[in-house]
Amino acid sequence: MTDPLSSAEERIVELVREGRDELVALVAELVALDTTARFVGDPPRDEVRLQQTLATRLRAIGADVDIWEPEPTGRGNRFVPDDLDFKGRPQLAARLTGSGGGRSLLLNGHIDAVTPGPLEDWKTDPFKVALADGKLWGRGVNDMKGGLASLLFALETLHRAGVRLRGDVVYCANTDEESSGAGSLACVEHGVHADAGICGEPTGFDAWVCCRGTVMPVITVEGRAGHAEMPQPHWREGGAVNAIEKAKTVLDAIETLRDEWRGRADKKHWCLAPADIVPTIIAGGVWTVTYPPHCAITCDIQYLPANVDDEGTAKAVEAEVKDWIDAAANADPWLREHPLKWDWMEDIVPAEMPADHPLVGIVLDGAAALGRTGMASGLDSWHDAAHFTRWGKTPTLSFGPDGVDSAHTVEERVSVEGLVDHCAAVALAALRWCGV
Ligand SMILES: [Zn+2]
């Protein structure tokens, strides 16, 4: 049973609906600013302008706005890429101080959007929002400049209605969700925190309370170069060794490990896909007529919130994978004497908040009262909510309009009705969570 809206709540919903064109205009303004996700070393784009756009509007409703550039990541931190620089890519956190006595709420979104390419496949300019079939089309409308705008417009509407919440609201806009998660991690380290939080990712009105984490090894198999068209002596007599063929041992071990995981309770989850290990890149060989001296296999390992170790990291998962594959390699005399080389990319940690957390009920009830019935579920990939939940002591769910199905595609879209209802649902959640 969902609670009916109070007359004060009805008024807020009405105001959001009346502001639909303003909301659409804000989405268009954000999409027009190019904040395409980056590789390490890429120059900044319009991140400063986008954050300033948000800051101006947040100040206008009385928020204290903090915009800062985090320190470069340096080297050797397992959670962020080496040498990531935030110059020209500031983070934003703004606080609307409540009247006191209420619970605080984090509203978060990422400002980066994946590359629009291939550009020739777009029917319209990806940086110019088009309105057709009741939907907005463009890069980032769905993932997630629509949600980012909607979270802000919910606060603007409450302000317009003269509502002063009892609890504080922290509005946070970060970079680097699509690439590494380094932006939200920097926000947590900067002190961004609340009693609970909402990320405006496109969940189709579900509440994503959990996600899987990722860790990626590059496993290098050693061989020995030699002329491929000449008979080779045994390797103990100096003969060539084919690293590509030796890599088969690693691939077979990955397959048997995956099978083993399939049968294990700790690799299954009530709503997420099971833990998995998938070889994604293989690179070996130097010349068409040379025995390949190296072959490197990159894997995408997806792990569950329950698989983290006592420090909340993937170190235990890494050790398990390494031990399993090393053991298989050890059965091969060449590989026993020429051990596999292991390099690990960043550890993107998973997280989970309780599905019966009071904010989950508040968010879903508010949406249901608007005719948008969702449920508690999870994201098999990753979202910034995980950093706020795991490291920021802010249980954070994702909740947003439409489905994630058009995200990252050349037909990225969000329905205007969905966006308006999302905005209204966020305003209702803020009223009910923070109190008035
Ligand atoms: Zn997203």
C-alpha cells in the first residue's frame, strides 16, 4: 500500500509539472557542455563550465557551494588509475542547510558521459538535445545529465514553494564515473557525507541498492622466440616456446574456475548476476614467422559485495584467482620454471545497502504514488553509489527515470514524462526523509 500524497505534497508535484519546460531546458544546457569521459592524460573539456552552471543555480537557492580540484592520484593506489589529474575537472558539493532536527540527504550525479562516437550513426547532433516522441535525445540525457538536472530541479522547486527542510541536503556532482570511479571517491575523501543518499542514475524507477565490483588482471605468459619455419629443439636445449599455445593453460583454468564459482553460494546474490571471470583481451606475438615470446590475457572479474575481504577490497578475490590459475600453470614444466606475470588494474569496489533501509521505502512509495511502481534491485555493473555506501558511510541507492537500456547507445533517450515524475519523486523523498 502506498500512502496518498498530502495536499502540500500534491502542490509540490504540481509545481514540478508546471516547470517541465525549465527542466528540459536545464537538461539541454548540460548536454550542450562536452564532458565526455576520459582516458588518463586527456585534456579537460567543459567540466568547469558545467560545474559553474550548477553552482550558480545552487547558490540562487541558498546553498553553500564547494568546487575543488582533487589532488592527482599519484601511483600505487589500488582504487584509482595511476597519474590521474583533476586539473580542469573540478568536483562540486553544495549544502542546503536545514532548519534542524531532520535527517540529511545526499543527491548525487556524475557529469561525465561516454563518448558519442561513432558520430555518423547519430540521427541528430549528440550535444544538441532533440525532442521527439515525447522523449529527449542526446548524449547523456539518460546517463545521466537528465537525472542530474532532475535532482537539482527538485531542490529548486522546493525552494520555489517556500519549503525549508529540517535536514540538510548535500548536492554533489562528480566526474569520472564512466571511467574509474575516481571522482566519487575523491568526493568521499573530501568529506561528502549524509545520513543516506540518492544517485540519479537511470533505474526505471527501481531503487538499485547494490552493484558488483570489478578487478582486472593482465596475465602475461612467457614463451621463447625462435624461427617459426625451422625445426626447434626441446626448450631445455634452447628451443623456442609458443606463448600463445601456453596461454591455453590459462584460458582453460579460467573456464574451470568460472564453473567452480557457478556452484558456490558465496558467488551468488539475491538480485545481482553471479560473480564472473571473463577473458576480454588477448595479445601475443611479434612477427608472422616468429614463435611468440609473450602472450597477455586481460580478464574482467566481476565480484559480489559478499566477496570483499575485511578491508573491503578485492584482495581476497585476487588471491583466489591467482592461486587457481598459478596452480594450473604449475602442472606445465615450462610454466613452472617461467611463472605467469600478474598485473592488476584498479579495484572498483562493490557495495550494498539493506533493501529494507527506510530511504528505499520512502523513495519507492513516493514514486508509486505518482504511478511509477518500482522495486529494490541492483546493478550488475557499477555506479558511484557504491563509493558513498562503502567508504562514505552514506547508504546510497540509485533511483532515476526510464531504463538504462539506451545508455551508451547512439539512440540515447529519456522520456520527458519520466524525467518530470522522477523530479517529483525526488522532491517527495526529500520532504519525507529530511522532514519539514
Ligand atoms: Zn551513469
